[in-house]
Amino acid sequence: MTEKPFYNIETDGITQGLLSTFLDCREKARLFLKGYSLKTTNMGLTFGSVVHNCLNQIYSDIQHKKLRSIPSQSEVKRYTAIAEKAWREEHKVAPPEALQHLEMALLLSEQVLPVYFEYWKKDLKEVQWTGLESQFEIPYTLRDGRKTVLRGKIDGDFLLQKKLRLFETKTKSRIEEEDLVDRLPFDLQVNIYMYALRRIKKVVPSGVWYNLIRRPGLKQGKEESLLQFAKRCSDDIRERPEWYFSRLELSVSEKELDKWEGEFEDLVTDFYDWWQGKAGHYKNTNMCETKYGRCEMLDICAAQRMGRYYKRDKVFRELEDY
């Protein structure tokens, strides 16, 4: 009996994350599509996951009139508890290092988010949300007739002066705003989301709001308790909220979107050819170590060291409803 492949491009589809992995390195993409994932995750990703989860809950409650005022610290802790449960469900084999990152991410989120909503209190009344954490699944057909499905999850979309805009949250310790501006016309993630909005809403998006949240870069002192460290982080955030929270409002034209969609089809064609074995396969050694650290698959590539990995039961964990 032939074993069913873990991944099938026609039924499982493609995502921004998968295509980005393919662009990074074809061997990394091959290992990902065999189901390999790290048991641990870094602090930045964990913080981003918790914050995104909480923002989705809170904005949803605002949209449905369940929350009519700025959430207090105790209310934020209720949201982070839900985010923690979701994280643990997704990372059932998390090692101690990952759990330490989770504890710190929860702590920092509980300091950041109350001040975030005080700073952006206009979100409670002035923003007309049209979608939050919306998952999409759009059939995608190449010019040669080959079919797949484009999948993803959009942080949010809203109407501003009757024009549809994408809401995209970035959580990093370092944020280069100029780079975001320069990359917008060809940024893969943002343009995939605008592509999806264009098909789902039947309206051409007019641009994107980058919602930028800096992760506190303070370090816990050797003699400092977690509560003392939390207080110091909270004080720093309240002293300079404009450093931690900013937004970039960027416009995009229909002509720019059309140009990107043409280039995107070329990318999907390359990926499809590679998946079918019609294009070359090789390692991109330039990506073994970057400014973000070592490649997550380097242990396998270098020496088949498998101890840090486990096999996923789903191709795209972030799209758990599929």
C-alpha cells in the first residue's frame, strides 16, 4: 500500500510562509514539506504569537461591542491566558527553553498591551473593522492550467474614508520603518493579503496600515525578580509609548497590485515546477546563517541530527481550521 504524501500542492495549497521558505532554500522547503519542525521557538516568534492572539481577541470584542473601554491589566491577563492555552496546544512537545520564552512573552505582553490600547484609544470608536484574523482559501490556477489553493490568515482589514485598507501588525525589537516603505510594492506577505482582499471583498485595497509594536529590549537583572522586571518594563513603556507604538499608513495603486500579481504567478510557477520535479533542487548556503541566526533546518542538513525536531501532523499549523 502506497503511503499518502504529507503534502499535495493541489489540495493543501500554498501560503506566504511556504513560498518564503522556498525562496530561502529549496532544501529547507523540502524538509518543511516532510513535516519537520523545531520543538522550540525563539523569543521573538513567541512574543509575536501571544500579541497577535490577544489583539485578535480584543479587537473582536471591540467589533462586537463586548468591550467598550480600554482593557485593564486584569482584563489583558484574561486574554493572555487564552493566548497561552492556544500556544500550548500548538506546541505540545515544547522543551523547557520554549516554555521559558512563553513565560517571558506573556509577562511582556501584559505590560505592553494595556499601554498600547491607551495610546491607540481611537481604535475603540473610530476604526470601522471589516475583518479580523480572517482565514482565506482561494483557488489559484496558473496560465498553463495547473491548479492549487492560496491560503492564509489576515490580521485585519478596515474602512478608512470609505476605502478598504489592510491592517498588518509587526512585533519586533528592531523595526526599520524605511525598509517597510521601500518593500511595500513587492512585499510577499502584504501583497498576498491584498490579493486575497481584492478577490474576497470585490474591492481594490487602497493600501496598508503597518501597526508596529516594539518588543521591550530590557534585560532582567540577576538580582531582579520577575515582578520587579515587569514593573521596570511597564515604566519604560509608559515613559516613551511613541517608541514602542507607531503606525505607517502606506498607499498602493491598482497598477502596482497588477504588476505584483504578474510576478507572483512566476513565483508560483517556479514552485510548482520544483514540486513536480521539473526544476532543480539545491541548498542555498547563503541562508545557513543570517542576521536572524542559523537556519532552523541546519542540524538536519549538516549531520542528520534529529533530536531538536518533531513531525507535524498538519502541513500548516497556523491554519489549524483546515
